[in-house]
Amino acid sequence: MTIDEIINGLFKYNDVKIFLKFCIYSLLPYFITLFLYIFCSYC
């Protein structure tokens, strides 16, 4: 399942979908960077 499919399944309203998709895609790099930073600090 992709992020798009999950959002489409949970939310039927286009405005909410567009807003959530924007939030997820804009915050994703920060979460990945943070995860890698924490993961690498433990190794």
C-alpha cells in the first residue's frame, strides 16, 4: 500500500487529502533524517 492509497481510503474529501499529502511529503525528509541520525548514533 502506498501513502496515496492510505490517504484515499481514510479521507474522502479532496481538501483534506491534498493538505495531508502536502504535510506528509514535506515532513518526510525530516523524519528520515532524524531516524538516520538516531540510528547512526546508536551504531
